[in-house]
Amino acid sequence: MLARLTALAKRFFWPVLIVVFAASLALVLWSGQTENMSFKDAACSFEDKLPGCLESEPAWSEGLAFYDSALKASSDTLQSLKALLWEHWNLEFAGAGEPAVARNSILPLRVLETRKSGCMGLSWLAMMVAESRQIPLSVIMLPGHVFLRYGADSATGVNLEPNREGYSYTDQEYREKYKKGPWTGLEFKPLTPTQFVGLAAFNMGNLYLDSDLRKALTWYRMAEEFFSEYPGIKANQEIAKSRLPDHL
């Protein structure tokens, strides 16, 4: 009997944990309007820390102080942001393939610690700065990739490639680079904070798709809560479910 109870506890631990986590994240970060979700508090929640955890992170505080100083000296918001990300914090591309989509490359607090990232983690960190300093910055999704756009107007905005120290590709160059897709109709539109959190949860689920199906499915469930319109979530959910043993 004890062995059976232990097995049941192990089976349901992750699903219950992630459901509770998703619910608490929604309550803490979302008051019913997507624009009220906080990139900063989401970063803390993904690390199982309380909202406001960044206040105790010296690298974060020093980074904002650097940005403020650079902006005061130059009055150039974009260049001050780029200097913070790629000079002061000296963020580097973690590398193509698995390093770019590893946990340390997705979660911004890990990125701040290791100074290496993929497109998700660096964009998340940049949006946290934008949120703190009212910078007109957005995250744009492509097939299997995200990039940053500076400026409220898409026609005059400046694209910043996270994996190339802010290099500015045009939309057309991105279309050509990612022409094989898969395209969903969500591309080239700024992601809301809730959509971005859902995409981050989707990426976390992908980390476990080949190693821990229960964890993968619970992360996908959370992703669906925040970004239900993204078809990749449902597709990978079905892949995970198809791999489950019949007795589970």
C-alpha cells in the first residue's frame, strides 16, 4: 500500500505543482488585462521566487544604473539599451542548437547570472528593462525564433536581433531567413506579456519532451493557459500524449 501511494504521489506531483504555479502566476500577474502582466514578476515566478525578487539582484540594479547614466550622457534611448545588454552585461549568444534553448538560455535571471542566452532569455531580459524604464520595445515572433523591435510604429521601428548583439535585419530579410516556416499568422505582431509567458512555458515543455513526458505536459498546459492561439502547443501536447505508456 505504501509503495502504491508513493508511486501515485510521484505520478501527480508535477501536474499538481504546475497547475498551482500557473494559477498563482495568473493571480499575481494578471488582473484581467494582458497589458497588466509584468515581465519582471513573471521572471521571478518562473524561478519560484516572490514578485519583486529583482530588488535583491545586484547585477539588475547596477544594470539599470548604467542605463540611466548612459541615457543621461547621450539622450539616446536605443543606444543606451544596446550598451546595457551587449557592453555592460556583455550578453553572448549561447550557441546554435541545444545551448540556445536550454533552461539557462530561456530564464532571464539565469541569463543575468551566466551572461549567455538564446533569443528568448535575452528578449525577456530586455523587455524587463523596457518595462522598468518605459522604453518602446516589443517582442516579435517568427517560426522558432523571436526578435526585438524598438519603436511603437512597425513601419519606422528598428529591429534588433538578440543572437547578434542587436544587428538590425529588415522584416524582408527575416521573411527570407525563416521562409520554410512553419508560419502561423502570428508572426511580425508584437507579443503581449501573457503570450510571451505562454511561449516561455512552451519552450520549458519542449525541454522535457524527450526526457520527462509528465513535466512536458504540465508545462504545455500552462502554456495553453496563456497563449492558447499558438498551434505549436497543441501539436506538442499530442506528441507527448502519444508517447505515454498505456498504463499511465
